[in-house]
Amino acid sequence: MKLKTFLTSLFFVFFTISVNAEELKIKNQNTEFNVYTGMFDFSDDGKKSTLLGFQHQNENLNKDTFLGNLSPITGALITADAAGYLYTGVQAQYKIGALNFTPSFTPGLYHEGDGKDLGHLIEFKSELQFSLDLSKTSELGFSYNHISNASLGDKNPGANSYMFNFLKNF
């Protein structure tokens, strides 16, 4: 009987330690990666193209403000027509249960490749993203963005895109 009590106590000690270690591991995850794919400039039949992108967020730099939780982001996307956009900016995060709403604004550098001429090297991306928590460390989402040069160039056609996102904390 004493052996059974000892083994049961030992099991609960190890279970408690493993749960605390898992909680600590999740708490110390401070890097979020977002991999996304979708359709670049879906509203322009002549220049729409598939896209693939990657975004990084360092959650150690998050700041709670009157606008919500803000954090810097950096990323890049490339289209099937070899157009590319390299960006860095800020995003806000709003959590409503398992639903996450993440608007962002990111200035960046655009290269048209064989894709759409957006009129200038410097472009600005405004994005809205909705995602659902799959687990404590991953999300699945949908986002829409508009890239425009804010009339810095002689022309400013802009591009509207939608993406499916997979986000993972490490």
C-alpha cells in the first residue's frame, strides 16, 4: 500500500513539473512567424498573380497603448510574376475569445519584376487579418490588404490582395 501511495505521489509531482515546464515554455515563446499565400491584385484581371509571403513579429517588443497591443512586424512577399515587396511596420492585436483581429500598416520597397507597375519604389500596405486560435501556439487566418504609393509616383494604380495565413509562435 505504501508503494502505491509513493508511486501515485511521484506521478503527481512529475505531472505538476511537466505542466509547469510546458506553461513556462509557452510563456517564453516570443517570436511569431506568419506564412501566407493568396492572390495578388485580384481586382485587376490583367495583372493578378499568386503570391507567397513570410512575416516575423518579435513579441518582446509589444507595447500596450490606448490603440491596443502594438508590435513591430517585418516581412516580404513575392508573386508568380517575380514582383516583390519587402516591408516593415506596425500591427495592432485585438483578441475576442478564440478570434484575433490584426490590422497593420507597413511601408516598404516594391519591385514590379514581370508583374504590375505600382508607380513607385516606395509603397504602403494597409492590411486587415482575422485568425482563429488552433492551439496556444498556432492560428489559421484570412487577410486582405491594399498596397499603394499614396501618389508619390506619376501613377498610383494600387493593388488589392487576399491571403490565407498560418501563424506559429516559437
